Amino acid sequence: MNRIDQRFSELKQQGRKALIPYITAGDPAPHYTVGFMHALVEAGADIIELGVPFSDPMADGPVIQKACERALKQGTRLVDLLDMVAEFRQADTKTPVVLMGYLNPIERIGYEVFADKAATAGVDGVLVVDMPPEEADEFGPLLKVRNLAAIFLVAPTTSPARAATICAHGEGYLYYVSLKGVTGAATLNAAEVAQRLEPLREMTDLPLCVGFGIRDGVSAAEVAKVADGVIVGSALVNRIAENTETPEIIAGQLKSVLAEMRTAMDA
Amino acid sequence: MTVSATGTHDSAPDTRFGELTRMPDARGHYGPYGGRFVSETLSYALEDLEQTYLSLRDDPAFQAEFDRDLAHYVGRPSPLYHAERWSRTLGGAQIWLKREDLNHTGAHKVNNTIGQALLAKKTGKPRVIAETGAGQHGVATATVAARLGLECDVYMGAEDVQRQKLNVYRMRLLGARVIPVESGTRTLKDAMNEALRDWVTNVDNTFYIIGTVAGPHPYPQLVRDFNAVVGREARQQSLEQIGRLPDALVACVGGGSNAIGLFYPFIEDDAVAMYGVEAGGDGIETGRHAAPLASNAPRGVLHGNRTYLMSDEAGQVSDTHSISAGLDYPGVGPEHSLWKDVGRVKYVAANDKEVLEAFRELTQMEGIMPALESAHALAHAKVLATTMQPDQHIVVNLSGRGDKDIMTVAKIDGIEF
């Protein structure tokens, strides 16, 4: 069983919802990332989404764009991320790690080579923002045979027919994008999200996790009531951005943001 | 389609490239290229656009409206002009210029914006957005938006805003908002990123008018189809004015919309050679260029399609360089990538220095000032002409006029206004 499936089955038994933080790897510099990942786990992360920095992050708002720029300035490459995951695995064999990013860095390495390296490093899932299931016929199966989950997005604009296709191809969990826009853009409407998730429940047994627009304990708790997981990115990356001059305090800040959400969700 | 040697299928031209007329496939792929690599929020809008386009493409009323606008608003057909004096001086083949520079707004770009604006009108969306490099597509979009009373926002790299101040002001006069993009390399690719971010946020009320044959399916297809009027006219005009098809076609390639417009209607005419001229910048060997095809860049995915894409070993998109803002783009339309692979079109590059020489030559010998983008095509046509005979003919797409580039050239000449 994949670590992601394992984790959701444990959470279900405990009656808890998944808290899934996102950080961009290599921000503010590569040697901090593994420490941040451990800090996130200590503060209550169930799964970690590790962002692959890209020169042209088309689906991201200014917060994550700048995170990508900082990471790239430090020379962070996809192969470095795989090393980070391998290092993380030396101390943590339980927490699932999902790589999230854009297709081109993976294209450049080659699908099969990447899939091999990711599996060896201890990655559990891959979410490629600009690769819908229709374009994943080649890549998807290469992930599957290595027990890596191909995670897909569902958006407020997704038609029922498309949602069915996505549910049929998706593994690990479905990432429901709560609003039309880029990352870090606005605050979501939990009631509307609840309404959108309902038909998806009919289509799939995959856990439904919600991202975009979750910034504090209150919004995390609201979403946790209706979804199986809460994904938080820009709210964390903001703390990194604010403290690039004093990186030693970032891990503590990430922990406090996440711990507040954990407490609110579990209350 | 391959016809038998006896030539009984006289309606079909003898061609090795019939397959190319059946592109893209149902999913927007051109062989291994193209596709729809976008985040999920945009998938619905693209499916919708595809349906709208496919239903209107064969609708005679829609075609008639498009043709009417091209005739009476754009001023088509554009002339095919024999650059006799320049040809004589070069001493080789005869060079003919397809005068897209004479279109309303000064470039081929308006063919496509007219078409997409008609689509926008059909969808009832009150707002259009566009990305622009040199500003020609932005101007063409602002123009059709003004005519149809649509709100218009144009994204333009901050560096290009500096390079093309005149066009920026033109867009503002037309009532558009020009939004400088400060992210990344502050050029065309970043403008396209920002336009996509806008679209993903405002997809309900906004139509995205993409300016080139790149982007996610169906954009490469519909931009090609709207620009193909250039090649249809040029083909007809060649038959009338030269008495036969030309021996070669030459066009500049950034994203590749003017080249595809000229080439596509000739794609099955095997005897017509085709040359796409990319921006060589400081020279391919320096790495400072914008020529993904001519430099054999690796395959990659950017802005919704797979294509030849300049990127580093880690898959980060490379900085590009060109004297012309309109060609300063690391990728290229996916159909061009396929045409390169099958050998239908030869892709070459002209560097900044050669381009400036061609710009000056045409201005001084024919009294026609080309856009710096189009001067790339002229630079290669010069080289090509001298390898050919005076009874041979080259058609060059003079895709835009050079007024917008006067400041750039003046700066190179050390002149300040």
C-alpha cells in the first residue's frame, strides 16, 4: 500500500482530517528544505507537498512565483528535490511526500528516468499542475507501476463529464481547487466548496482535499468539516518570504502557522 | 495524400505532405507536439472554445462576416509586390513581398484578432485580454475591442513596454489598459504567463485572444486558420502575377503565426520550398538568441503545448534575446515543430546585425520600412536569392511595418529624440 493510502486509512480510523502543507523546495535555500519538512511534520502535517520550482509558474500567484525565483536563484533543480526527499526519508519513513509542479522539468529528465528516481528517493505521489489526465497516457502508467500516485486537480469549472474522467484516472487523493484563480489569491467560500464536493463523492472513493484560499485556523477548520483534507501553501510560503534575512526562525514560524490549523481542525 | 504517378486524381496535388493538412488530431496534437497542457480550471473554457470554433468554422454566415471584415476593415487582399530594384541589385531570384504591413494596424496580427473577436462576440463575453511582445498583437486586439465595445486588458513585459513605447501609447489611445509584467524575464513569455493567470481568475467573463499559433489547443489551430488568408491570397496572386507558384516562401518565426499563415495553403505544393527564419540575436553560437528550431532546442512544455523549447538541463525556460520584441520567445508554435521534423519547412536564423542591414536595404531601395520581425525574413531572402536564378521567385511575408521600430533603430544609430 502506498504511504498516501495508508495515511488516509489511519486518519479515517481516527476520525481526523488530513493537513497537507505545501512549501517550495529550495526556498530560501536548498539546505533548509529537509529541516522545514521535519518541522511541518512535528506541527501536525499528515502529508507534505513539495513544490518543484519552475521559471514559469502559470497557475501561481505572486507569493509562490517569488518562492520559485528564490529557489531557482539558489540553483534548485528537480534532481536536488529527489535528494531532499531521500534525506527526509532517512529520519521519516511514514509521512507521504507529494511532488507538485509543472511538467517541463520532468519532460527534460524524461518520464521513465524521473519515475525511477522518484520511487527510489521515497516520493509517494506526483501532481503536475499543467498535465490533465488527457495528456497523461504515457506518464500516468509509468507512475502507477512504481506505486507512485498520479494526483489530479478538479476545479470549480470542471464539468461532470470531465470530473468522471479525472476520478477514473486519479490516485492518492483528488485536489479540489476551491476557487477560480491562482494560488494565494483569495479566501474560499466553505459552503460553496461543500456543495461542489458532494457530486464528487458519488463518483469516487478517493479522499477529497481542498486547496487555494486557506490561510488560517478558521478557514482550515471550515474546510475540514466538509473535506477529507486541507491543503495550505501561500500562507506558509509567506512566512518564508518575510524571513529570508533570518532563515533560522522560519521553521518555528511554519510550525506555528500549521499548529494553529491543526488545533482548529481537530477541535 | 499520395496520388498515383498516372495523375488520374487531378484535383489532388502531387504531395508527400498530405498528412499535414489533417492536423491537428481530435485532441489538438500535431504528431508529438501541441496538446492541452493547462491547469484544470482552464480545461472547460478551452473545450468550450473548441466547440464554438468548430461549429462556426464551417458556418457560411460566420465566414462571410469574417471575409467582410477582412475586406472592408482590414483592407484585404494585401498586395503582392515585386521588389524589382532590390532583386536586381542582389542579382539572384525575384523577390516578392506579401504586403501584410499595409493592413489596418500595420501587421498580419489583425487577421487573427478579427477572427477571435468574432468568436468572443458569439460567446457574449464582455472582456478580452491579450499578451503582446512588440505590441502589434496588443494594438490589433485593442483595435477590435474598441470596434466591438469590449473591455480590453493587454499584458506586456516591462522590458517590452520600454522598447515599444509608441505601441503602448497606441493601445491606451484605443481605450485598452496596458499592464506591464515585472515577473521573470519581463518579455513576451512572462506576458503570456500573466495573461493565463488573469484568464484562470476571470474565465467566466473574459475571452483570451492569443496572438500566435502557440498556447493550448484549439488556439494553434484557430490562429492558423484565421491567418491562412495570407497564404491563400499569395498563392492566387502568384498564379496571376508570376504565372506559376513561387519557388520559395520565406517568413519570420517567433511563435510563428505569420509564417503559418503564408505556408499552410502551400503545404501540399511540394515544389515550393519554405524557410522559417528565427531570431538569431547575437548569433546561435553565443546562446543569446530566440531560435528554438534552428538551434535544435530540446522538446518541452510551456503555455499549454509541447514544442521545441529553449530550456536548460533542469527544464527551466531559458532567457532569450532578440532585437525584435515580437520574436523574443523561447518556444514556437507546435505545428512548426512538426513541420521541422518531417522536413517540410527549413528553419534558419538571422542575427541582429543581418536584420538591421536588411531593414536598411529595403527601406532605402524600395521605400518600404519593414518591422524588425519581418526584416528577419528579408535577411534570409537576401541570402537565398543569391543562390537562385533571376527566373526564380521568392515570396517573403512582409508581416508588419517598421514605424514602431524607428526608436529602436535610432537608438542603435546613437540618435535621441
